[in-house]
Amino acid sequence: MTPLFVRGSFAPALALAAVLLTGCAAPPSDHFYTLAGGPAPASVGGTAPVYIEMLAVNIPASVNRDQLVVGTGEGRVDVLDQHRWAGPLADEIGSALSLGVAARLGAIDVYRTPAPEGAAVYRISTNVQRFESVPGSYALVDAVWSVRQVGSATVLTCRSVLREDAGTAYETVVAGHRVALGKLADTIAAAVRDRQAGKATNC
């Protein structure tokens, strides 16, 4: 017997298979970013180490979330569910500054840790007023920060606004923030050195 073929009989089956394959496609993968990391703290050798106390960083509520928040112009922002910080953003910024300042001074961050008796400890507080991410344009950190030797009433308070170019890729925006925070760590470390030397600091 000659088998019978019905023209077009396979079309519905092929369409159904295509739908099923589409439904089984893997969901978009999540991407995680960190602001911390960089050079290890310098060796202090036989000299007495510097002690700092990097207090918890305050950040705007609008960016205080796991996801990257990016500006798109005209006052709009997008919250990117597939692009997230490795940890809470305030902690990421705090870790970047702690490691950065410590690396530049050869210091030990004794936040929530007892310092040796009689040691000079420089307390650093940071209030980030703006943390802006605009792909294809810039990454910006606007922070008010202060340095005070524990036990002293003299406080240095400054404001730093750091803006770095960023490409369209989200990785470049994060890289811009890392550079900006590195420059902020430079400035804070220089202020601590001035405090140690009894010199005035120009903000």
C-alpha cells in the first residue's frame, strides 16, 4: 500500500514544537557587581600603624537597593533586575573606602574593633548625597565626609564631587564608580595625613 501524505499536516506540530522550545529557553542570567577590591593595604614594617574608623556610609534612599539604578534622561530612572550589587550598596561603598584609605595609609580599620590603648584613631564618616549612574555618559559620586581624631573636638568636614566618563555597558558605569571612589579615598587619606602632621586641609 502506498502511504498517504496530507499536505501541511506537519505545520501545526512544528509550530507547537517551536512554542515549547521558546518556553524552555533559559531565563536571562543575573549579573553581580562590586565596588570593593583593589590594592592590598601597604606593609607598615616596623613603624606604628595608623588606625582609622570608617563609619557606616549613608546613601540616598533612591539607590538603596540590590539592583543597579540607572538614569535614562528627563528625570527617569530604570531599576535593573538582572544587574545587581554583590552586597548592599552602602556596604559596597563603605568597603571600597575602607580598603582604599587603608591601602593608601598602611592603616588598620578598627571599626567595631577595639584599638590599642592610647593609639590615635581617626574617625571617618561619609554621607553620599548623590550616586548617579548614566550609561553612555557618566558615573557620579557626591559625598560629604569628615575626619576627626577620636577624643578631639576638631573636625574637618569636606564635600567631594567626582564624575567619571562611562560607556553604554553597565560594566563601564561600575568601573566609573570604582575610579570615583578611589579618588575619594585618595582625598580622605590625604586629610588623615594632614591631621597626623597637624596641618590644615583645603577641601
